[in-house]
Amino acid sequence: MATNRKLGKTTDIRLSMLKTQVTDLLWHGKIETTETRAKETKAIADSLIALAVKEAGNFEEVEVKVSRAKLDEKGNKVTELAKSKNGNEYLKVVRETTKRKKDMPSKVNARRKIMRNVNKVKDADGKNVDIPTKLFDEIAPKYKDVKGGYTRIIKKGQRRGDAAETVILELI
């Protein structure tokens, strides 16, 4: 007995199709597809969102010295006057110290699991979009008090041509 639907596809094609549909669902918020494909996609998306909700706040703030120079409003490097050991004065470039988020090991593992189940995405400008970051920072806080059921299937009717039952799968 199979645990998942075959969807009339070979394994590699089916997994690639589901990966694409999960990516589109997380990126756009809703997709239109057939009912059986939506049920499979829903299961994967719900598990990824549950993982993101569980690990969303699992990081620590660390102070790091950034290896680039501090810039002023015009984009020029900020310098300060310093003295060497032999008494000569020179201009020294100011480095900035900032705080950044450092993921804990379980969140890193969750990020890798999410990346395994979604494709890389580029926005309209051609810049890469980080879907796991969107999942942790935008989607997970919305569902932090919800105990499952992050997506819903709305039946749309039959498709012209092959009369397949079409649905809209969307994030709630």
C-alpha cells in the first residue's frame, strides 16, 4: 500500500512537480491546481509551515565586527586620525560593529529541510529570494498560535478539456 499518490508520474517528475507547487504556494500565497495534486501539496506545505513555526524564534543575537568599512551618507569611507607606535599620524578606516541573528543548530537543520523541499526563486528584478527566510520571518509569526491547518482547499469546478476537478490551494 502506497503512502502517497502517484499522480500518474514517475517518482522524479512527481517530486519535482510537488516541489514547484510548494514553492509557488509559499511565494504567492495561493495556487490553482487539480484536487489530488493539491492534497499532496497541502501535506508538504503544512509540515514545512509547522516546522517553521516551531523553530521561528530559535536564534540568538550576537555582536560581530563587520569586515567592511563604515560609510557616510555620501557613500564615502569614514576615517579617524590615529597615531602609530613611532608617533606618526595616519588616517584609519572606521569599522562598524553590528548585531545579527545567529541560528541555533535545530533552526539550521530546519532551514536545510525546508530548502530540500522548495526551489530557488527569483523576483521580478532577477534577485534571488530566500524562501526559508520568508517562511521564518513572515509566514511563521502569522501562525504561531495555530495548531495546524495552515492551508485550505477551495473547490472551483471542472476544468475544460479533461474535466479534472480543479481547486484553489491557499494559505489561511
